[in-house]
Amino acid sequence: MKETFEHVAIAGAGLVGCGWAVQFALAGSKVALYDERAEVRQGLPSRLRGMLDDLETAGLAENTQEAFSRLRIAIGWKMHW
């Protein structure tokens, strides 16, 4: 049986933070990704979509649109699922 966390919060949206966010979303978790820099948060949708597309193109992931829908960009730490 595959187990995963229902909700995951990640602080820091650099390469490592985005990588974890994508992996948790692919595993079925709802993910909140936060970075203190507004310019980083602004570019996250296209960066995350690109990472998921690359994984799907390489045959390493499926259902990436579903995973993308589980990703949220947090502006602060109050999240409402």
C-alpha cells in the first residue's frame, strides 16, 4: 500500500524546494510552497509546470496535470485547504 501525507508545506522555492513539491504532488499530497521573495513566487506556476512536463516527457511521471492541481503557492503561512 502506498502511503503519503495529505498536506505538505515547503519553505523555500529554489531547486530543492520545487523538486520536493513536485514529488509530493505526484505522490498525491496537497502541497503549499512558500518563498519569501515575491518575484520567485510569481514565477512558480511556470517553473513547476515545466518540471512536471519534463518528467512526463522523459517517461518518469504520469498524470502531471492532476499533480499540478495539488500545488499551491503560499503568500504567507496561513493556508486553508
